[in-house]
Amino acid sequence: MTRRRVAVLISGRGSNMQALIEAARAEDFPAEIALVLSNRPDAAGLERAAAAGLRTETLDHKRFADRGAFERMLDERLRAHEVELVCLAGFMRLLTAGLVDAWRDRMINIHPSLLPAFPGLDTHARALEAGVRFTGCTVHVVRAEMDAGPIIAQAAVPVLPDDDEARLAARVLAAEHRLYPLALRLFATGEARVEGERVVYAPGTRFPAAPALAPLPA
């Protein structure tokens, strides 16, 4: 089996990255993590990745003259590592249309809401304020617009009567850790592919259970 070479981009603790690392340990997983890259030198996820034996790099966005210079170097590093797919996992930088188009339909992201509801920040507080009964998380193909693009997979999470922002966030994060590996598996095999501005599934696609994961630190 040919495994797709994946770069994971992070800015912080990297808990979703850790979920992908655990999934990729399986011999039948269709992707391998070729690079973990952060725009923040102090990102805790870099230590996690190094402990897993993965190659890590830092591109401190503050050291670049402008966004374009940062993204040109980012693109260069991805290509230098022969990356085929890019997974954004808490990467807190808005990407310009130039970079997104260069990696069109090869870059995916996870967001802590059921898009198109609650794009952007403070998703859990906004869900509680809106009084929704379900929220969740979404893995989608990246487009230049924030938190937009064809949806690969979603997981719904109930909002309980006694939820506060922290309790709801923890429940959604647990769902994220299981959804992202499943979505990457489907996308890397080509069972989920982009047609126009929608993701379609190949005939006969099976939806395996998310990989069994040990509890991950938040």
C-alpha cells in the first residue's frame, strides 16, 4: 500500500496532531506524517512530534517581512519534504488565496463546530449563547474564505443542560480526536474526493469506526 505523505501544521499543543500520529502508527493507515511544522517556536506540539520520532520544523511568522514571504517559505518547505496532503491542526494563521490555490483540494482542516454554523473563534461560547441542542466538529477541504470549503466529515455532540464552555469544549475535542483520523483516511485513499465544491464518496465506500485511541491530553 502506498501511503500519502502528510504535513501537519500546528500553532499550539497539537492534540489533534497527536490523534493523527496515533492513527498513522497502524500499518494499514493510508497516510504517513512526513513533517510537523509550526509557526510558533514555543508550540508544545513540536515536543510531542519530536518524541514520536517525526521531523519537525518551525517557521516563525514574526520573522518574515509580510504574509507573502512567510507563505512562500511555507510552500517551499512543504515541497522540499515531498508533501502530498496538508492537515491543519490548530494552525492559527489565515492563509491567503495564493497558497490555498497552490494546494487546492490537498489541504484539509478541522473546526470545532458543525459548519457552516459558527465559523471563526469562540465557537463553544457562541453555541451556548444560541441555545443549540447539538454542536460538533467538521473536517473540510480548505478554501481561501475562513472555515469554508467542501465538507469531508462531521461529528455531532449534544449540548447538555448543565454545560459551560469548558465542559462542552472537552466533549467536542474528544470527537475531534476520532473524526480527524477517519476523515484523513477517507481523503487519502480517494474514497472521499472533491467534485466542484462538494465532497463525494466513491461507490461502496465503507465508513470504518474511528481508530481506537488512548485518551489524549488536551
